[in-house]
Amino acid sequence: MTFASLIAFAAEEAEHGNVMLETVWYPIIALAVFFFLAMVTLSYKNVANRHAPKAAAYAKEHADDAPQAGHGH
């Protein structure tokens, strides 16, 4: 393909409209999905510390149940 025919082909394709305006919804939807997933991820922040007193009480109550040496395999 020669340079002149490449320019003619590009000019012919340019008459169809602005491709970015036609596809502007793809990045907007992608950003919305990533924002939603980030909020889901951040909602699990510090979950272990929310139940610290309950976990400490359970560990104190069941301290003798755990094997003392090895993995038990």
C-alpha cells in the first residue's frame, strides 16, 4: 500500500464520524466497574479487628484443645 493510497483510505474512513465519541461508554463503564470493585475490596478492611473481643474469648476458652507440638499430620 502506498502512502497516497493510505492517506486516501484514512480520509475515506474519517467521514464515518468520531470513533472516540462512539466508544466513549467503554472507558466510563470500565471505570464504574473498577470503582465498584474497589469499594467491595475496601469494605473488607479491618474485618478481623471488628471481632477481636469475641476471638480472644474463643481462644481463651479453647486454649487446651489445640495440639501443642507439630501439625498433627
